[in-house]
Amino acid sequence: MPYIDPEARDRLDKGGQPETAGELNYAITRVVDDYLIRKGGIRYAHLNEVIGVLDCAKLELYRRLA
């Protein structure tokens, strides 16, 4: 992912906390990628689950804070 430097990637991969929007994007993407691998790979149903969860998380954040 070109929007964060290799040191930040390494820190995040070792459990560090995101400090920028790009790092947050990277961390979320890694969680989703790991989930898809554990579910058995990229399938429409798995992608549909992930997209639904991300959308609901967005809406919950908006509901609680906005």
C-alpha cells in the first residue's frame, strides 16, 4: 500500500495503533483480508458480509457521534 511507509506497515502489523487516516485504512484492510482468508477466500457471500459489516459500522459511528 503506497500511502503509508514500510515502517508504519511494520508497526501496524505488530499490533501498533493507527496514527493517520491512511494507517487506519491499512489496519482495517488487514483485518478484512485476514477474515476473508479464514472464511475460505474471496466468495460473493463473504464479500457481501464484509461490505455489510463495514457499512453498519459506519452507520453506528454516525449514529453515536453525529
